[in-house]
Amino acid sequence: MKFGLHISISGPLINVVERAVFLGCDTLQIFTRNPRGWADPKDYSKEDISAFKDGLKKKGIEPLVIHIPYLPNFASPNPDLIEKSVNMLVSDLRWAEKLGADFLVIHPGKHIGSGIASGIQRIIESIDIALSLVKNKVQLLLENTAGQGTEIGVKLEELKAIMDGCKEPERLGVCLDLCHLYVAGYDLRDRLDETLETIDDIIGLSRVKVLHGSDCKGDCGSHLDRHEHIGEGKIGKEGFERIVNHPLLCSFPLILETPKKEEEDDLKNMAKIRELVKIIPRIN
């Protein structure tokens, strides 16, 4: 299993590579811009982008995952917000290609009381518009949600409905957030095999491309979206040990999204998750 972190893009772009190496990343996730605003990304030079891509390649850090900011809501009944959200998605799809990213992760959105079915239809329409405007090889990944408020994507069937409803389903996949999955009611701590069977039956494990990993403060089914350090939450050390060593999961890239007050937190969580790996890769 490849392990990575979500790393800040502050400062020169090449600094991201240096931070990733220092923190022991095999894979990497970034935002292209301020995740809590609508502003465009910094206008990086061709030289900056080339150095960034070359740095990742030389260090063997891949895949590169980009996460869209938090403000877009593709399920909103507000047409102005839908338009802004689609414009940002188009922009990040283009930036993902420029930066050499394999995947772009989005949250499906919140229906704000308009109903799940209506929300899902607006998500499908938004994605179809964006993908019609940007023809590249970046795969768009839907992230499952914890189920707070009117979030769509708490049930795997909702993710399947979105992917199946889009005109280009082959350009879509899933980013499986383990904390969200657990608090949504899928018991991957004590019933991991059963949960994986459910995922495979509903959306297909082949459509899962990236894992987000953190322990969680909430119980299974609590819908509490509160992340915790690896081994210190409800999934626990034993739960994560089963996850990272499971033969159906150990080939996925796992991006840690654990709490971070200082850089030492990332180092601590990276060390913890690596200590749990028992499977030794076979060399052909």
C-alpha cells in the first residue's frame, strides 16, 4: 500500500515535493488553491510546473491526487451556486492536467432540503457539463460522505446512481473515505470482509481508485464527521491493521487526512500507519 498526505501548496510549488519527501510520502494530495474560497489558483510558470512534475517523478511519488475546494455544491437548488461550482470543477480539471494529476476528488454536494433524487440529478448534470468542456485523462472521483445534514453520498447506492447517470461513466470513480464510511454505518472495523463485499456488490471495488484514511471520533453509524489520529479513534489500531493488510485493499494509495496542528502530527500518523503493515510485497 502506498501512503501519502494532504500537503500545503504554500510557497514555491517545488516545496510541495520537498515536504512530501520529508514526510515520507509515496503518494500525494493537494488543493490547487485556497480550499475555503473561490479565487483562482496561483498563476504558476511553466518552469515551476515542470520542476514540480519532474520532482515527483524522480522521487517516485504517485499518483498525484487533487482535491477540489470545499465551497462547490453540485447538488444545490441555487442555480448561481451550481454555475460557480461547475466553473470551479472545469478549472480544477484543467489544472489537474497541467500538474500531471491522475485524479480529482469532489464531494457530491448537499441537496439543502430539495430531496436526494433532485440533488443527484443536479450532480449528474453538473458533472456532464464539466466533462463535456474538458476532455482529458484526469479521472473524477466522488468521495463518500459521513451523512451530516443533507449530504449526498452517504449511501453507496447514491454514488452508483451518480456514476451510472453520467454520460461518461468511464471518467468517474470513487475516493473511499474510511472515516466517512465507518460513521455512515459500514462497519469496516469488525466486519471488514462483509463491508468490502457490499462495496463490490454496489459500486465495484474496481471503481475505487483512492482511499482517504483517518481514525474517527464517532461510532459506527453516528454520522459524526470528526477525524482522529490513527489508532486513537473508534476504528482503532486493530481495525487499521486489518485494513492496510487486507489483500483487496493493500494495492490502493491511501491519503492520510488526520488532524494536524503541527508537522509532527503528520510524521506521527505516517509512522503509525506504516508500523501496521505486515504484508511484505512479493518481488517477481
